[in-house]
Amino acid sequence: MAEQQMKSCPLTSIGTGIDMVCSGDKCAWYIPSVKKCAMYLMAYDALLSANEKQKAAKKVR
């Protein structure tokens, strides 16, 4: 059986130098239907968007 990693909170970890544990359902940023943090989802979406823009720019050259 694979080990589960403890999730860290990007919001409460800011400026502390320590990864704070995600509080999951107790957090307003947590989306229970997908079991993910909204901050994580926004960052992931931004990464995908940036990758698509880079691919389009390479095709134009």
C-alpha cells in the first residue's frame, strides 16, 4: 500500500518557513467535491494556460 503524503497549506505556510498542515474541510479554500485546495487548482490552471501559450508561440516561429 502506498504511503499518503501529508498535504501542506500554501496560505498558512506563507512567510513562516514551515509547511503548515492543510485543514481540509475546515478551510474556506478547500473544495470537498474534488478534495483539493482552490489555491492549488488556480495555480495548476495557470500552469496549463502558460504551457498552451508557449506551445502556440513555438508554432508561430
